Amino acid sequence: MTTQQLILSLVLATLVFSVALELKVDDFTRVAKLPRAVVCGLIPQFVLLPVGTWLATLVLDLPANTEAAMILVAACPGGSLSNVVTHRGRGNTALSVSISAVAAVMALFLTPFNFAWMMATNPATAAWMRALQLDASDIWWSLLALLALPMAAGLLLGHHAPRFTARIRVPLGNFSLLALLAFIVGGLVSQRALLNAQILPQLLIVVLHNAGGLLLGWLCATAFRVTERDRRAIVIEGGMQNSGLALGIIAVQFHADLGMVIIASLWGIWHIVSGLTLAQWWRWKDVRLAA
């Protein structure tokens, strides 16, 4: 793990920990009694977005490496950051965490499967076909270090030291969110040579792709007739893919192909922007309704 990856992992773990400080075990008990909502959150990630992306790449005349990157991102599960964004948008955070945990396990099988069939059945990407070998330890490390451990630590602290938790919850949450934004800005500065008008088409592709994921999450949640808080969690889970995992696969399997790296990197930046913007809009909506 590079220094940059380690810093990002620590920031994400701190974000998850700060979110867990507001959760109670009862939140997860209620989710366990409603597995229908978890299934609803998994369908956009592993069915709707991959199939929709595959159809889009068949219709669009894009470079093969761009289409391959779109397919790869769509095949990846959501990341732990979706839990933080869901919490900020006052969605069902416990549901978001449950969906992320199940998706991380399912990704061991479904990410290679979805990526392989989409690449093989698209004429433009068939030549790019690779035997995708996911290292299970990478996903389990993400599940354990970025989700399970900080979530458990936050729940335990909130249960055993409620007064201390109340004092640190807001400052820690604000600090971790600012740290994440600083990390993103630092990444943009370090890659400023790529930030020119030539990447605007790729940025447009990423924006539309991400919007499609959010829309599919909303449509699925609407079809399942879940509650408003559950719908928010499912929408975010549908539109926030683990682009970090995609970048790792690109580095190993595709020798860090620049076109693929740009798409995955832009996804990593944009889905944070769109997710936080949507979360803020939901907060404003709640304030207006309360008034």
C-alpha cells in the first residue's frame, strides 16, 4: 500500500467511525427485519448499472479503453464512502452499511463475472478481454479495515461512553469530511497536467454515467416502495462505485492504461461531488418541510 492509499484509508475509516457514533444496535436490528430493502439496494449495483452500461457502450462509438473503464467501474461494488454520504443526507445509514457489507462479499464473484461477460460481448472491448483475477484479500481488507472495524468501534464507544461521544461526534465528523476534501484537492493539484480541455468529453461521460447510477437507484427504490430514508440510501448506493478498486485492477490488469485511469479517476472525484450535493439538497429539503 502506498502512502497516498494509506492516508486515504485512514481518512475513510475515520469518516465511518464518526458516522457510527450516531448509530445504535437497534438500527441494524430493524434492517435485519427488512431484508427486502437490502436486496433493493443490491439490484442497481450488480444488475441495473452493469447492464445499462453494457447497453450504452454498444450504442456509443467510444474508444475501447474508455468503454472498458466504464464497464469496469460499473462492475465494481459501492465503497464505504457511500455510508458517510447517506448519513449526511439523513438517509438510512444502517441500511447503507448493510448493503455495502453484502456487496463487498458478493463482489468477489460478481465483479469478475459482470466484467468478463460485458467485455467479451462488446465488439469494441473484446480485444481488451483479460482473465480478471481479483485478489480476495484486497476486498476483505477494505471490508474489515474501512467498514467493520471503525463501525464496531464507533458503536461500542457510543454505547459505553455516550457523554464523551456526544462531545466528539460533530467535531470529528467535520474534521474527517474536511480531510477528505483536502485529499481530493491535493490529488487534483498533483494531476493538474491532465486537467485541461481535452478531458472534458471524458468528464461528461463520467457525469452522465454517474447520473444513470443514481437514477437507477431511485427507480429501483420507487418500484420497491421503500421509505424516504431507505430510498436515499439506495440512491447513493446505486451511484457511488468503488473507483479505487477499479484503479487497482487497471494498474494490475491493464498496465495503468491512461485512458482507463482518467475515467476511473474522474469517477472517484465526481461521485463524491454529486453524492455530497445530493445529500445537501436532501438536508435543505428536510429543513423546508420542517418549516
